[in-house]
Amino acid sequence: MNARHAGRLLTPAVYAVCLIAWEGLVHGFAIPSWLLPAPSQIMAAALAWGPELAANAFVTLRETLAGFLLALALSLPLAGLIAFNALARRSLYPLLLGLQSVPKVALAPLMTVWFGFSEWPKILIVVLVCFFPILVNVVAGLDSVPSAMLDLMRSLGAPQHMVLRRLRIPAALPALFTGCKVAITFAVIGAVIAEFVSAQSGLGYLIMITTSQSQTPVAFAAILVLTGISVALFYAIEFLEKRFVTWKV
Amino acid sequence: MMASTHGQAAGAAASGPRSVPVIALEGLTKTFPGADGRPVHALGPVDLRILPGEFVALVGPSGCGKSTLLRLIAGLEAASGGTRQRYGTPFEAPSHEVGIIFQDHVLFPWATVLENVLLPADILHLPRRVADERARKLLALTGLSDFAGHKPQMLSGGMKQRAAFCRAMLADPRFLLLDEPFGALDALTREELSLELSRLWGELGRTAFMITHDIDEAILLGDRVLVMSPRPGRIVADIAVDLPRPRSVDTAAHPRFQAIKQQIRRLIFERRST
């Protein structure tokens, strides 16, 4: 077996060793499943609770995506305003950066007070955690256009909308994707924490309920599904990035 | 003080002594706000006339303000004093009749070579078919036809600069500004592209102003070579290059080439040592 094949097998091998060690420890020390379930028990719970896991995963996924897209729709025009308007930059930007320091998940109980027990408090928490990484990165991206490229556009007498469409937006694309990748990871965390605070469905809710009922294997299965969602969303954005950003800066 | 003036250059004589200069600068100066708040005198006063059909090259040490002068001529920068006229009219802003070739090609990495070359057509709303035809002709002229659909980052440095030349020429500018166009290239590619530019310039018959820190390049391309002093930059010599055209790889071996080069080197280095 050559080195390249060995390298490719290394990661699965590490995972396998860890899982086997985990399984062995749980059985060897007779750890009860409500304290720490073995991987085999988690898999059994995942299969038994399949429909519940899927239904709740769908709710969490919907909240995550709705919040993320809403944050995108809000932050893009704001980023444009801050990048191109000196007054907006001086007035809005410090305010927004100050708000970023507020721990957003701490607002989750307030959201419930304000918006009740619907899906909206969860979506709004997701919006809050996604908004800043996208905004900050897009502003930086719009700012980062090389001055020689701007000179070129000016020398051709290009109007502002042309500079935006032909130069600033494409130049900001890599930064937009960087912001989105950070945001989507936060989005899943935001949705789950909002569900911890108050919910009747979703994976966060399922984790709370099953943990309180000592059904720890189900909670672990839910965490596994959450991790899967998080990774899948991250790679979906990376896939889009590879399609649209074909250059290196 | 002008160290040497051999009368007007060949290109200028052909268009007649009464023709309106493409660019006329009088007492042009530029000062920047310095770090300590006091203004820094960067350039001038500069008097300069560029006549139709001329290729004027300007050499000077780094930081002498030659880039600032080019930006002032392009209309990309506001002057601090003096007057500037383009075709007999005072100007403050860039004109699409002036094509600029920047030092670092400045091709958009997200667009293909052809899309980059067509950029002026999109901005100036030139008829698509005419522009397309012209772009393909320019790409053929510079040997880039096979790379029209490639992204710039797949091209060599020399090819990128050729593509930038095509873009600058697309809108058929009457006047070409070259900002150290081959500064980022290796010595062999520089010389190859200099000769190619000399040939293209001869064929296309435009007026051009180039800044460079390469004396050979300036003599190889120019009808006149202007020498600039260290900051604050002033034009201290205006030397006519009475070498036959078309210039070739053998031009640099011409005794006259060597004499002019020596004259320019003395102007730059003797000034520096005093």
C-alpha cells in the first residue's frame, strides 16, 4: 500500500479507533446508558426514533435556513450602504459593531417574551447571530477593491452602478462566502439554543426533553443529526463558493 | 533647466508645427498632505507638450513623482497648481479618448480575457458587434486569439500585459498612457514586449506617453526621452531619440543608442551624487 492510499484511510481509521475505544470503555466500566451511551446504543436509538428525529430535524433546518436567508437579505443592502455612504459608515457601523458584542443567545428568553411561542423567536435569534459575520465580511469585501481597478473604471468614465456591478460586487464575492460559512455554523447553534429556551419541536427541544427523561441515547442521536445538518450546510455553501469564485485573490 | 533639446521629434514634425498638442502642461505642481500635517511638494512645476503622433518616454528614479505626473495627465488626480490642457481644452477628469495601460495589468480575475478586453465597450455602450470584432482583431494582433476564453490567472505575465494593451486599445483611444507597463515582468519578456509595442505603435499610429525606470526601454520606444529629477520631480532634460524606425532587436547595438543612454545615465547619476 502506497503513502497516498494510507493517507486517505488515516482519517476513517482514527474515527474507527475512537468509536471502538468508546464502545469498549462503556462496556468495560459498565457505564449506564443514561450517563454515557455506547455508539451501538446511540445507533439503535437513532433507528428506533427515526421518524421523530426526522420531523424535528426538519423544524430546526427550516428555522436555520429561514434565519440565515433573512440575515443575508438584511445585511447585503446594509453592507452596501455602509461601504458607499460616508455618513452611514460613521453613524451605523459603530452602532452595529457595538451590538455585535452583545451575546445574542442571551436575548433568546426576551425574544419569547416579545414574539411568543411560534417559530419566530428562533428565526430571529438565527438572524441575529448570522447578520454580523455576513455584514462585516461584505463591507470588508466591498472595501478591498484594488485602487488600480477603480482607477481603470474611472479612466473609462464608468458610472457608479457600473462600478458596483462590474467591479465591486464580483470583488466582494469571496468575502461574502467567507461570511456565509461563518454565519451558517452560528445559525445552527442559534436555532438550537433558541429551542432550548422555549419550543414544542425541533432538535434542541428533543435534546432537552430526552435528557430530562434520561433517554440519553436519543439525545446523542439528535446531536449526531445536528452535526450532520451543520456540516451539510457548510459544504453546501462551499460548493456554491467553488462554483462562483473561480479565482484566488 | 533643459540639459539638451534637439528640436522637435520626428513624429511631431510630421503633423506640422501648428498642430494642437494632445497634452499641454504649464507650471503644473502637486503637493500632498504629509504625515505631520505639512504639505509635501511632490511634483513640479512641470511644463510639457505632447504633440500628435509622438511617443514620449519619461525616465526617473523611484519616488520622483513620475506616477503622479501620469495620473495628472490622465485626469485621475487633481493638480495643486498650474494648468493642463487636452487637445487645447482645460480638463479635470479622465477621458475615454485616453487609454491607460497600468503597471500591474489590472485584469479582472472573475472575467475571461475577452470579457476583460470588452470592458470599455460595455461602459461606453459601443455597438456589441463592432466591439466584438475589434476585440478579436486586437487579440489576434497580440497573439492571444487562443486565450480569449481563458481566465487571466491562466496567462503568463507577458500575456496578461498584452491583454491589458488590447483592452486599452478597444475604444480606439487617440492617446495612450503607459504606467511602467513592463515593470512587473522579467528582463527578457520586457524587451520582447517593448519591441512588440514599438511595432504595434508604428502600425496603429497613436500618440503615447510612457513612464519607466528602464532607460533602454525609454530609448527603444520613444521619439523623445524626458528625464525627471528626484522629488520634487521636475523635467530636467528633453532628449530627442534620432534613431531610425522601425526599431528592432539591433537598435540597442546602435552607437547612437549607446550615446543617448550614456547621456541619460550621467544626467541621473551625476545629479544624485551632488
